[in-house]
Amino acid sequence: MTNRATWEYYDRRSLQRPPGVQNAVVYWQGLGVSCSAEDVALEADEVVAILRSLPPATFLDVGCGPGTFTGTLPGTGVALDQSPNALARVLVDHPRAAPVRGDAMALPFRRGSFDRALVSHLYGLLQPHEARALLGEVRRIAREVVILDAGRPLGVTPEEWQQRSLPDGSEHRVFRRHFGADELAVEVGGKVVFEGSFYVIVVVGVDPPRRG
């Protein structure tokens, strides 16, 4: 990865983040968005339902973090992340997914190794050249790519550098993009599956039904 400071932040954060939907609520409220846990949970439940409704497949969960969405993917596969702390949680919580430490921009797999790749809340952390590299890699190893990322509620900027603090007192600077689903679909050459205020899903490589 090119931005080592960002990945150090996410490695530390995997041990300190709030559980479940509360993590997303804290994030959006920190950007000045007026939302409740119920608002975010309604969309999160829809996202989970969409992922669970996918046909069973061999999968790669790219940038899986602590496995937030790994367990929703039908089939068996691999959960890849750069964070050993995150992968330790995946190992315990998601036995159907083999944890692998690796770089999303240089995936350690052969062409066509998986039916599906899930990229959740990773694409939007990358600057344009990094995002292009990631997209090329996941399209190399999987015939279908599911991109799940942050939506753009009213008043939130399309992209920004954010100053973030962790409970351990450390300070970190993180790049973040927020998407309208249609613009993300155009950017990656995919089709919209879900468009909400807090989450968007775009699929590359299939003709999925649109929801949301």
C-alpha cells in the first residue's frame, strides 16, 4: 500500500472501534450528519440482506477489516487485510474464510482465482491512482466485483482529508471519499445494486437487480 500511515491507523483502530452500527453512527455524526442508530441500521440491514442473497461462490473479501461483512457472503473463501489485529478477529469469528495478510494493490492470487471479490469501505479510502490499481487487481482475480462503500448524505463533501483520533490518544490523517451510487458506477464501469444515504453498492461484471 502506498499510504502506510492510513493502514497503521486502521490496524490500531481494529482494536478500538465501537461495535456494529454504532461505529458508522459515530462517523456520520462526526461529520455533522443528523442521524440516529436506527437510521443507519435500516440501511445496514438492507446491505446485509443484499450480500446474503448473492449466489454461493468462492470469494475474496478484500480489505476485510475485522470481518464486518465477511460472514454475510455465501460460500467459502479468503479474507484479506493488511492488519494483523483485524485478521486475528476474522480467524475467530469467520471460520469459513481463511485469513490472509496482503496488499490489495498486489493481490497474491492467480488470475480468475475467485468467483467474487467484495471490496467494502476500501475503494473510498484511495486516491485515484490507488483506486485504479485496486480495481485492476480485483478484476484480475475475480469475475464479479462487489464494491460497498460510503454514501453521501446531504451536506457531506465528495472527498476530504480527515483528522481522526483514537482512544489511545494517537492522531491520524485519512483521505476519504463519499459516493453517489450512480457516479461510482460510472467510475468503475459497474451497475448500481443499492443506493442509500450511508451505503452504496455497485457490482462490476454482472447485471444485478437494482434495490434501494
